[in-house]
Amino acid sequence: MESIWKRTIEEENELIPDKRKSLTGDVHTEAAVIGAGLAGILTAWFLQSQGVKTVVVEAETAGSGQTQNTTAKITSQHGVIYHKLLETLGREKAAAYACASQAAVGEYERIIREQAIACFFEKKPAYLYTREKGEMEEKLLKEAQAAKSLGLPASFTKKPKDPKDLPFSIAGGVRFEEQAQFHPLRFLHALAKKLVIYEHTRVLEAEEHCLITKQGRIFADHIVFAGHYPFLLRPGYYFLRMHQERSYCLALKNGIIPSAMYLGTDEDGLSLRGFQDMIILGGGKHRTGENKNGGRYGMLRRKAEEFWPDSREYAHWSAQDCMTLDGVPYIGRFCGDIPNWYVATGFGKWGMTNSMVAARLISDRILGREREEGEVFSPQRFTPSASAASFITDGVHAARDLGRRVFQKPEISLEELPAGQGGIVEVDGQKAGAYRDEDGELYVVSIKCPHLGCQLEWNPDEKSWDCPCHGSRFDFRGRLLDGPAENGVDTTEELC
Ligand code: FES
């Protein structure tokens, strides 16, 4: 299972970068960035361009995290958000958010042009659409008015400009002009090859001016946490302020390629965009750790069959996104007490745009230039009216999921577990997670999340164990896939 971006870049052999070195011994630098995804690479790029000696440290390889799993839309259109931001944060802050997001599109265009990066960057309109007449249609009308009032190039429409774009009719939509799409790994690797990056080097601990890894230490004046989800419990307490969501994608050949980007706002809304001769079809989102019945890829495949009967699947993959309490990312100072630490996280489903916003804000701040729009993204902001509902929901989830480990009974006996399926079983009087592969081989792991102890749930679409509390994920062998956990879960031998 690999994304369209990973697969296409692997097929273009010359674009695969040479293996980068891990850290060996101690280094001293002005800025250290944790995470070689797009936010980290762009931040390092801006800093280095301004003469700040910068290194990037990455637990795996550059671009191997969420950057390779995105749909790679660069937009100021972030779902139905502007009407809510106006109501909860006020006009000034909502306008700052809108302006920073739209500026990110232009900034990508500038870098790509100046650096002559061949990454299939294309300006396209982006649509939010609903297929349901009534309430959602009304909501989108208000969203168009709100976005327009904040200076964005938005308008309400009853149908796409090109009627061939969608294989279904819509009740209404918001069209944003001047948006863009690209190939994220081609862009990332073009910048990454000009930076110092230590790969396969996981940061284990952070001190005020030092990052500690197994291979050595990095001493830095400034430290940027740009690794998707901050691995530290404290300071910052980001695990209390975010949850994670998953969504699924197919890349399809032999369909009608849309001339714009689309995102459905209904419960079962789909995302569409084109890439060369393929359609990227996305959907099936759910909170991480809540996909016990699976079927997300199945749903997308049925849609593909219905809409483009001659289509052929080229790739399928999934993405994981950090969702903040008020829907605005956390970008800025990591915490009040350590002034030289910065954070970029909680990008929601808008990782490309928010990576650019974060890189511009954080690099400017390190260079001593405060941007006005920084306040709306500040991790230290207090936004009770925008955050209260999510804070309560996330708290209820955490309490329920912690309790489940103690009170919930195993679902099936180990003997009954069919081939190709996973579930919670009892082993020697203890609950455990088991997966039996198609050949009958059994894999048994602990279902206690090593982050804070919640009970993991089986995700049949990914054959992974996912944590509903904060979204850590592990493969069926127990190996870590996604944080905030830093280690895999115990396996059979360790359980016995
Ligand atoms: Fe926090 Fe599992 S991710 S308890």
C-alpha cells in the first residue's frame, strides 16, 4: 500500500535521493528542525536561505510521513470554516487566517518558479460541494459570503464550471479561484537535497538547547518541533488538545479527469482531483481507532465502479491528520517557558497550505520578525467559544477508551479467529490483540498503547492496531506506524 506520490517517484528512478546519513556524534548549529516532512523542510529552507545554519533530524526518511499521503491540494479553502471563524474568533483573526492561507498558495508558486522545480504545480479552482438540498446548501451559501467578506476569491455556485468534472449532480457549492495542486514529493526532494538532513535518527529527549538521539546530540540556539505530532507529553500538553483522524484514497486510471479540485461537505462527501491521467478519489474519514468494521477502501472502490466503470486502480493509501480543538493549527512558540522552542502541528486536512504558513511564521520569528497573523495560530491562544465542544468530546473519548481496556471483554477466542482477520482475544487470562494472516500465521501483541495506556482497536482496512485516544498506530507485528507513541507495542514473547 503506497501512495500515488511514492509510487510515481519510485518509477522515476533518478528522483530517488541518495541515502542520507544518520547523525554520528555531536553537532552544533543555529537551528535544529525535528521532522523532514514538508513543514520541517520548508522551515529549514527559509532559515538556510536567510543565512541561519540549520539541520533537520528525521526518525525515518525525508517525506516518508504524512507528506507522501496527502492529496496535495494547496488551498485557502479548508472545509466549511470561515463562517465559524468569523463567529468564534472575530473578523480580524478570521481575516488573518484567510490571508495567511491564500498567501501560502502564492509562496509555493514563487519558490517553484524561482527554483525551477518540476513538480506538476498547476493553478486550479477548488470547490466545496454538497449533494443535499436544504441545510447544507444554505450553509455553503453563508460560507461563500463569509470567505468573500474576508477577501478570499470565493463565490457560491449551483454547479461546476465544467459539467463533465463530476459524475454526479450537486445541490450547491463554493468555488475558490487561484488555488493550486502539485506533486508533493517532487517538491520536497528538490528542496531537501540542498539541506543538511540526518535520517534514521529519532529524537528521544529534548533539553532547552539540545536534542538527544541514540547516535549523538544536536546543540542548537533554536529548536523547531515539526514532526506531525509533538512526541513530548509536557511542556505543551498537545495530547490534551488534539485528536487524529484517518481518511482513504484511490488513484484511478481510465476515468474522466476533473479540471478542478473538489471536496464534499456531506457526511459521505468525497474528495476529487486529477493528476496527469489519473483521478485521486478520497473519503471514508473517521477518528483514528474507530474503524472496527472497516470497509473504507471497499466503499471507495464501489464509488469508482459506479462513477467510472472502466477505471483501473493504480494505488490506494490512507492519511492521518491532527485535529485541533478550534480547527486552527498550533504554530508558534512551543510553550510559554522555553522561548527558543517552536511547534508546527494540528494542520487538520490542510497539511500543504499549513506547512507553508508554519514555515513562514516560524522562520520569521527566529529571524526576529513577528508577523501579525501569528496571533491567530499561537499555541498559547485561548479560544473557549471555538474549542469547548471539541474539548468535551476529546475528553469523553479518552476516558471511555482508557476504561475499555479494563472493562471490555475479549471479542473472540484465539482459536476462532479466521485467516485474514484481527481482534481482541484472551491469552493466559490477559487481553491481547491477535491477527491471523492468510497463511494461518498468528501475530499476538499487547493492546495497551505505550503512550498513555488506552486500549488499541483493530483497523481491518490497514491491518493495524490504532489508538482511539490520541491516534498512535502499530502494525500487526506491533511496530510503531504513527505517534505520539515513540515505541512499538509488546509482542508475544514479551507478553508471556
Ligand atoms: Fe495516547 Fe494511545 S496515543 S494513549
